[in-house]
Amino acid sequence: MRMWSILKMITNRSLNLGTETAFSVLAKANKLAEQGKEIINLGIGQPDFLTPEHIVEAGIKALRDGHHGYTQASGIPKLREAVCSDIFRRHNVEISPENILIVPGGKVIIFFSSMLLGDHDREILYPNPGFPIYESAIRFSGAKPVPYHLNEKIGFSFSADDLLTKINEKTSLIIINSPSNPTGGIIPKSELDKLIKGLEDYPNTMLMSDEIYDQFCFGETDFTSILNYPSIRDRLIILNGWSKTYAMTGWRLGYGVFPDSLIEAADKLAVNVHSCVNASAQYAALEALNGPQDCVTTMNNAFKIRSKIMFEELNKLDLISCKNPQGAFYCFPNISKLNLSSLDFQNKLLEDAGVAAIAGTSFGEFGEGFLRFSCASSEVSIKRAIEKLSLFLSNL
């Protein structure tokens, strides 16, 4: 009775929070593995590489050098300067360190953007199928989440013309993600050009571009950063970080590029929420940006090979089709001909075949009929998973 009374005290805002199915599938997969079952986990979106040694050593050295205390809420100055140098090196765009906010993971930028720009009388547009935390953060902010379709027929891109029709006077923010989780799609420059041009008619609408996978691109469609559009810079938030690029998921490091109009408010949120990011982790991040970049190339090449293997092998299976991923490290095959819901297929595939994958509906309503496979596993594991999947399909 007491627990029920306490549960009734939880705010509607908190009840609006969603979750990431990948973590619950991971827990279930681990439990089955502990029972002695052969489990191949293609569910979690995490590089299977270790953090490069020179980055690890930089973090250890920082601890030994006494970097044990608080830092500025926005991040140590050298790291923010290194982020700006990295942006200039890769995109030829100059950003001031004063517009950089270092945060404990990219999700923080999603939440900060939603909290700064979402309210009960506002709407925020987000990609669907897309990273589930977008919708979760929007609902938590009190704003109305408005999905726009990433369509398989156009390579899991959006139609800028369609997206622009969803904007009205209540639209405070548009979230885009390229390369995409879960689809592996990249938004063509032609659609971005149309979107940025169209936004001239909506000067009060902000844009957040999630570019966390921007260094894992290997398809026919080139990646274009929204930083390359000067006209939108004064209302643009960029999300990026170290988790994927440098295999540093557990270090919890991300950053946001905020316009002048928002950086002070974002900094205040950081002070209130997490004070600052782990000091030694920031020095590791500094070494990641300033040190050798061959580790990034190595991972990108590996994911390119793995995604090609998975794409080709999936398309050999009856009743399954898969678009060739252009970036990130995911395949998003169409399973709609199997007459099973995505969730049912996810559960049966794990329980009966020992292959962990994520239902497309975990990424939104337009994900029904799809399944996400992570290519962040070895070639041997991927091939073995496809074998198990093939046998599973033959027994359906």
C-alpha cells in the first residue's frame, strides 16, 4: 500500500520517460548466456574494440598527475579548444571554444536541447524510426513529439518537402540524425539544402543535428555536417562525442556546440545537473583528439567490411530484404513478409535461435516490420548469427 501511495506521487513528466530496449535485450541475452546457451549479441550499439591504449594511458596519467577535482562546468579549456580544432580539421568551420559544452555522454545534449526549447505549448520534430531517447526527452520536456518518417524507399532519408509541411508556429526544434541509428542511412546533401532553405520561412525554429556517427561513413552517399550551412549557425545545436568514434562508450563523454543564444543557459543546466564531467576522462578525450587517428580509420574499415557481409548475407535469406547501410554500424532489414510483429520476431529470435537483435518498433511506430542488427561484432560472430537466423527461419 505504501509503495502504491509513493508511485502515485511520481509526476506525469517522469512517467512520460521512455527507455532503450537495447539494454533490456542485453540483460536478457546475458542471462541466457549464463544458463549455458550460445548467444550472439547483435543488439547493443557499442564498438567491440577496446579504447586505444594511448587514450587509456592519458586518462591514467591525468589521475597520477593529480587531476582529481572539479573542472569548469563547460569542460577544461584545452579540451574545448581541441574540439574546435577537430571541427576545423574535418569540416573547415571555425567555432569558438566558448560555444562548446563538454557533457557526460551525448544523451545529455538531447535532454538539454529538449529542456531548453520544449514546453507544453510547443512541438518538436524528430526522426522515426530513430534513437528512442529523442521522443523520450521531448515528452519529458512537456512538448508534443511530432515524428517525421525516415523512408526505406529513399534510403531511410527524409523528404525535406514532407518535413517542412510539419512545421508550424509551435515548432521550436527539429532533430535530425545522420548517419542514422537505427537505419544506417545518411541524409543526402540535396535534402539538407532544401531543409535549410525552407527554414528561412521559420526563423524561430531551432535545429539539433546528432552527428555522433559522423566518422563512420562508407556508402555511396556522402555525409554533410550541418555546420557547413552558415545561415543556420545562429540557431543550430550540434551533438557529437567520443563514445562511438574512439570506442569510449563507458567513459561517458560527449559535447554540444551551442549558438550564442543558448550556451549560457546550457551551461547553467550543466551546473545544476552534473557540475562537470570526470576530470581524468576529459584528459583522455583530449588525447583522443590530439593523438593519432589511425584507430578511427581501422574501426571505420572494419565496420564497412562487417556491414557489407551482413547486408549481403541478409539479402540471401527468404522473405527478408535489407538496404545497404551508408554509415554508422547497423543494418535495418525489412521482415514484414514474415507475418510476425517486430517485437515477436525479436523475442523468438533470441529465445529460439540465440541471436539478440532489436525490434524496429523500439525506434518508433514506423519501425514496425523491421529489425536492427548491430555490425559492431566480429565477422565470425556475424556469419554465425546469420547461420542461426537462417535455421530459425526454416523452422518457422
